[in-house]
Amino acid sequence: MATAALPLITSQAETLKLSKVTTFPKLRALAWNGNVLYASRGYELRRAGITSPSEPIHWEYVATVRPPLWRIVSSTSRLTTRLFRDGFHALAVLDSGELIGAIPKAIVTLSPGEEQFRVTHRISRGTRPLHFAVTPENHVYWGEYFDNPQRDEVHIYVSADRGAHWDVAYTFARGMIRHVHNVVYDEWEHCLWVLTGDNASECRIIRAACDFRDVEIVLSGNQQVRAAAVIPMQDGLYFASDTPLERNHIYHLSRQGKLTRISELSSSSIYSCRVADHLFFSTMVEPSAANRERNVRVYGGDRSHFKALLSWEKDLWPLNLFQYGNAVFPDGNNKSGVLALTTVAVRGADCETFLWQISQ
């Protein structure tokens, strides 16, 4: 049984390579703030400054959330944590010092100087968003993600007071979409990109002004624009499809609107990140007729081509109950030069955070 992921063998000298620096069991990487990485163990938040792969890494306590007693108990085990989707699932670090987190059924906020998060929004539909979008004005956005079989209206929420209060910024009318996969801020156009799903015209990539007064559907109508993982760059958007119905790919959407297919993926993708000029996408184990892959993979590239660099096998626990196999990248602005990721539901490395050194 493997105890860690091994780089896949490649034959090109110029291919991107990853070398493992260290591993942290039972720790979930959430967000970067420069060279500081925030991570959680259950409902406790920690952080570590990472200045060099060769320097010792020390985690310091930041704050905690006080969940119901039964969640304190369930979050002590990896399996029950997976079963009940315990702990932090997303974190936003604001320039003003506030921290905003997503936990099961709630959005929580920590002000500077505090050591306990407070609930600032109760989630009534679904369990939690997977990501936050933060603008330079410290406005924070997230979209509703819930099953929605009746195709009820779907909201995007915003906080203009650093997580203290939440208001509806935009509403998709009944029947328009199933749910929101992601909201991402684009520093080059000072706009938001909204990704929605799941069927036919519900699959959309939308450009929106930060006040949502101008909303434009840029791509829509097929499973290849059903996406959650997206990276804005100066030359456009890099995104990966997230469909169990077709083969998945990484795409580039230029600022002029030209769409280019770059590389094929082994399965659907919902996480991506950028480290310097290197872009990374991970795939999850979501078995279907089109995607039979049983391995989680990490793809890295230089915008023109992506290769599978890491691979983990899905563990034996049922995925509907104990989650799909996945490799989760933290959000935020990473200036450390190190790739961080957390593996979930994989053989020999369940709920572990890895740091990888990048070389060419």
C-alpha cells in the first residue's frame, strides 16, 4: 500500500517536476496570504510562514469555531469527518485582518484580536460554499451550492463590511441554473467570473461587474463549460471542465473571447491554483460511463501544455458517503513558491496536507 504520491515518470527534460518537501497528517490547507499558509484541523485554525522549502515549518494556533457537541466528537476521526463533512471547507483572508470561513451550514467571521469565530450567516440550502471571492475593496462573495432539483432561484451573497453582514448581490431566477460552482475575482479586468451548472444552458461562464450591474454570459450550453476550477491570468482564463458525462479538458479563454482546448484530463476537476507562473489543476474520482478513472491526479503546466505530475488511488470507502477522492488546493495569493495541497479519500494519504517544491 502506498504511503504517499509518487511523481509520474516523464521523458521530457523540460517537463515540470514536483519534489515532496513534507507532509502534515489530519491538516487541511485552506488559504494563502503571501507566504503564510492557513490550515485547519477539525474546527481549529492554524497558520505557518513558509519562506523556504528547507526551513522548518511551525504551525501556530489562530482561532477556533465552537460547533455543536456532536460535531466536536465526529471531527476527531478521519472517517466521520468525511461522513459529516466536518471542519472548515473554505477561508478568505482580508487585507484588513478579518478571516472568513465556511463550515457546515454556516459562514463564520473572525475579527483581528479575536480567538473564536462567530457565525455571521446561517446556510439554509446546501451545506457550504467551496470558495470565496475577495475584491481589493474587501468585498467578499460566495454563491449558493445545493441540490436544487426543482430549479428554484439561486443567490450570490456579498459582504461589504468584512464579513459582519451578508446581503444578496444577485439572484438567478427560477429555472435558470441548478447552482453556483464558483465565484472568482479577476484582477486584470476588475470583475467577477461566475461558474454555474449543471445541465445544458445551466452550464455558464459569466462575467459580472463587481456590483452586478452588468452581467454577461460569455460561454454556455454544453458540458465542456460546466466548470468550477478557474484561474484568471493576464492573457485570459484557464479553466477545467467538471462533468461526469463527457471527457474533461483544460481550456484557455482569451481576453478577446477565443476558446482553446489545451489538454485532456483523466476525470472532472473542481480545484485549481497558481504558483508563480505555474498553473495546477486536480482531478477527482467521480466514476461514470465517461470517466472510469480511479486515481486522483494533479496536472501542472505553463499555459500551453499540462501533464499529470502526481497520482493517488481512491481508497475503498464508498464515495457517496465518504466523499469522492480529491486533491484540494488552498485559495488565496501564494508567494511562497511552494505548491500545497490536501488529499481526501485516497489510499495511504487520507486527509493529509503536502508541500511540494517546484522545479523545471
